[in-house]
Amino acid sequence: MTNLGYTPEVPICAIATALAPGAIGVVRTSGTNCRNMVAALFSRPQALLGAAGNTMVYGWIVDPSTGRRIDEVMVAVYRAPKSFTGEDMVEMFCHGGLAVVRSIHALLLAHGFRQAERGEFTFRAYINGKSDLTKAEAVKEIIESKTDVSRGRAAGRLSGNLFSEIASIKKLIVDTLAAIEVEIEYPEDEETISDAFDEHKLVCAKERLAQLAASWKSERLYQEGARVVLCGRTNAGKSSLFNALLKEERALVSDVEGTTRDWLESWVDFAGVPVRLFDTAGLRDTDDAIEAAGVERTKDLSTEADVIVYVVDAQVGLHDDDRAFLAEPRAIPVVLAWNKCDSGTAPDVMQNSVADSQAGLHVSARTGAGIDMLVETCRSLLCGASSTEREQAGIGSARQKSCVSEALERVSHALEAAASYTLDAVVQDLEDALDALGEVTGEVTPDDVLDSVFAHFCVGK
């Protein structure tokens, strides 16, 4: 590691909880002699030093220079190698006031601890064999997850499903390499490589690598989320629908046309998919300069959306502006939502005004009718053929996607080379594939990759 200056085994400390008032604050330490160093600041040093691993000790953090008690704490003791980092660790659970947490942290820094770098605790777990890069990256994914489904997918990688899949694929390649090495060492016919080894394992490895590479599309969706934009004419009920989807009164609702002059946005869970939902200004011609600017922003947002929900007042029917918008060719999928369907029978125009492919959904922002169907329709458009529930392993970062794609390319080339080139060429391709897969898990990883992975963690993780 060159950029972050990590120094393994040196005692480090960090505040592990958010710097905000709360019931509990956690200050964590790790490294050689950290138990003795914390004991020097603890009201019951011998109890702490004698504590078994994975136990807790009650006492006070005390400033040794003044004898002043800082806070009443529970101290968790972890003995190497049975800890998160693989080193001795001590964690102090104190009251969650900002002054308390900061005072304990400052006391540690004043008595020999170094401030931990971003991601340094997880980095130490990695270099001490307690974690691999797929699990390390999954820690960050869980912290940043926006829905329960995205959290569950990251938890699968943290539990090792991606590591196990990579290891299984690597075994197929290694077994093939072993068979080829035997053929090279003891050839029956040096002029012929046809049928020199069984390609079945390589074909299987190729198929599984292709599945992994393809998984990034849906995994990225669940990590980064999608943009869903509510469009439509004024008074179609976009703001009411926005509030109904959020389940809170976020947008101002009024019968006065042009109330929404700028866009609002908020994260919302669409059946497990994290969605940035946008409420926009109504589409209409206007002489009001501010409203006109809002209409232009609506048009700009609609070009950047992953899905557009076009809202029409079911009691009014389609306006020429609505027909023009719906008829406009675009690559972005559009869901037509007939709003206000709770106010009596909607006009016949709903039945025949648009093509069957845009027949639309009947919803009511006021009663919530049809909202679940709208959410599910958007989710289906965003996910395509992928399922919300994933039993198979999926890759969790662009870095992993790049490495898996490289391995897939090398294995594919090896299968092609086996038909017309020497076995040495096949061996080179397979060794390159193993190197690429080693980068996924961290067995073969340049320092700049490690810097990139861990530098984006928060301090204390």
C-alpha cells in the first residue's frame, strides 16, 4: 500500500459510530499491545488484561494524567487471531454524546494510538487472512445499501458465496491445466494435440464465468439504484403520486396549475430496487419564465431517466400534449398511469386513446389503489429478466466485473487455441485466467487496486 500509508500491527484507533448524538458510541482499537495501552486508561486494568477473548469488562475510562473519569464504559476484548482484524482488538462502548466519544478518542491518540486510515480495520482483516477482497468490498456495500434486497445481496457476498463460486471455477481451470501439463510432459504424439485433454471442464468454467459477468447488470442496479421520473401535464396529480409512493407528504399539492415549478427527488424502495424518484413541473406552454424553466428541466430529466411514469388525469383524458409526448420515439420505457381513478367512472377515452402497448395502469394517489402494480411494473422494466431473489453468486463491483470479463475472455480464447495451436498457448491463456480471478479475491492484486478499494471506506471500518 503506497497511498494510504497503512502500517500493519501498529496500534490504531477510530470512532466507529456516526458523529451524532445517540444512545451508544463505539471507539475501536486494533494492533500490537492495544490491550495493555487501553488498560493504562481503564479503571480496572487487571480485569481487562486478564479478560478472555470475546468477553466484556465493566469500568471507567480515566485520564491518567489528571485522574479524571471520562465515561462509564463496557470494554469488549478480542484476542488474536479470533477478531475481525486478526489482531488483538479492544472496543469501548460508551455513552453516545459527541463530547464523550471525542474525549475517549482524543485520549487514545494522546497515549500512543495512531488515527486509523479509511478502511484500515478491514484492510488488516484482509492481509491477516480473515477476509478476501470480495468480502471486504461487501462490507462497504452493506453500509451503503438502500433497500433490504440490496443489503441481502451484499450479505451473500460477505458470507462468501462469490468467493466460493470463484474458487470453484478456478478448480475447473486448475484441473484442466494439470491434465495439459501431464500431456506436455509425457506426450503420446508430439505432433497432435487433438483430444489431448477433456474440454468439458473449460466449457463449464466459461459458462459460469459468463453468468457471473452478466450478473453485474442487475447487481449494479440494486447497488446504485435507478432514476424514475414522474412526468405529465399540470394538475395530473404527479405530486400526489410522488407523496403516495414515498408514503409521506413531501411535495406540495394544490389545485392551482403550475404549483410545482422545480423538481423534487427522494430515494424510495420499488420492490427491493433503490429508486431516485423525481417529481417534476407540469408539461405545458407558459409565459411564466420560472415555470417555463421548470418545464425545460422536466424535459431534461426525462431524457436521463431509466423509466418514465407519465401521469394523466383519468377524469380529463388525454390532451394533445399528452399524445405528443407518448407518440415521441424514445429508448426509455414509459409507463402510462391514469391517476384519480377513485373519482367515479373514468371517461371512455382511457380505453381507446392510446396503443394497446400503452394501455396504462389505473391508479389513485388518494386511496393508494394501483400503486403496488405501478411499482411492480417499474421494477420489472428496470430488472428485465433478472429476479429480485438471487440464490446464485453475483459480482459486486466494476473492478470484479472487469476481472471476471478478462478471465472469461482468456478461457474462451483457450478453447479456440486448443483447436489449432500448441498446448503451451492454451496453458498461457489459462494461467492468465487464473491471475484475473486471483485479482477478484485479492490473491493477486496490485497495490493501486488495494488503495482504490479501501480508500473509499469510512474511518473506523
